Amino acid sequence: MPVTRETAEQWIRAYAAAIAEHEQALTQLDMAIGDGDHGANMQRGFQAVLSRLGSVAEGDLGALFKLVGMTLLSTVGGTSGPLYGTLFLQMALKTQGKHELAPEELEAALRAGLEGIIARGKAAPGDKTMIDALKPAQEALRQALNQKSSLAEALRRAEEAARTGRDATIALVARKGRASYLGERSAGHQDPGATSAHLLMECAARTWM
Ligand code: ADP
Ligand code: MG
Ligand code: MG
């Protein structure tokens, strides 16, 4: 399936549904190493996105991603809102005026979003954050597309890489965000943001399979 405004909106709607489904699980993870609000933060943000999507049916891909990013920035308190907001605003800049994306353009947009998160949050791979799921996913996506895989296959590999990265956060000691206040005691727990980031990639793989 091509990456159009319509299918990208399906991706966002699928993610909002996944967040609603996993709200409690995300909160549980954040209770162990944070302040127990990651599920609620994401749920608030994506319910607001859903309600605004209802009123804006038209527009290019850039307009869609801008709406998502601005909504997350303005409705989600906490660290994850501005970071996911940045992801979507950077994707918006890359997709302004476009009604359809080639697979490589989707990867470039995702890469710009990831770089935006890194610029804003200053986390590196291994710091036990959403970066640990997103960066391997972007790299797997790029590598698969370089090898001439279909978008569906490339996103499948990206989802797998995000899952592996998410699982690897369990063993890590947090060096960014609230979990870093726990120091060594943060090890042994899966990072909530890496978990929501994996869900984002899972929804992408399901949307464009
Ligand atoms: P808060 O920590 O403000 O309560 P959330 O609970 O919604 O916000 O989000 C926590 C998640 O944000 C963490 O699990 C981690 O993945 C992510 N995070 C925290 N700090 C950073 C950072 N500097 N860079 C990237 N991700 C981060
Ligand atoms: Mg929190
Ligand atoms: Mg909080």
C-alpha cells in the first residue's frame, strides 16, 4: 500500500488505538522506574489527536504530521509529549506539500524525526529511552530499503528491530529522564518510552503490510 495522506492517517489512528489498549501497561512500566504517567500522557495526547483529525480531513502529509506534532506538544505534559511532538513536526517538515511518499521518503522523514528527538532530548543509544527502539528501527528500515526490499518487508524488519531494542532496555541503566534518578536500580525494568516507540513501528508495519 502506498504512503498517502489516507494511509498515514490510518497509521496514526491505529497508534491511538494501540495506546488506548496499552495505556495500563505503559503506566505500569512507568510506575516501576518513573512517575507512573506514561500511559496517561500518551492517551491524553492521542485522544486529542483523534478529536482534531475528525475536523481536518483534507491536506497533504505534512499537514497531517504537523497536526499530530502540534497537538502532542500542546496537550501532553511530561517529557514524552515534546519528544513525540518533535518527531512528528520534523516528519511534517520533510513531507510538506506531499500527497504520497516513496518508501525512501518515509524513511528520511522518520530519520529527521529521530534526529529531532536526539537534538531535543540529548539521549544517546543505550541511555534507556525511546531512542533505543526508534534508532534500530530507522536503521533496519534504511538497510532493508537499500537492499531493495518492499516497504512492507522493510517495515516488518524495522518493527523487529524496535522490539529487540525495546527488550534490550530491560538490562540497561537509565542515563536520561526520570528513570536516571534511580541509577543502578533502573536496571531490570523495560523502558516505557521504548515500549510506546515499538508500538508506533508495529502500527506502521501493520498499516503498510
Ligand atoms: P515523564 O518522564 O516526564 O513523566 P513520560 O513518563 O511520559 O514523561 O515519558 C517517559 C519516557 O520518556 C521514558 O521512558 C523515556 O523513554 C523517554 N525519555 C525521557 N527522557 C528522554 C530523553 N532525554 N530523550 C529521549 N527519550 C526520553
Ligand atoms: Mg512519566
Ligand atoms: Mg510525568
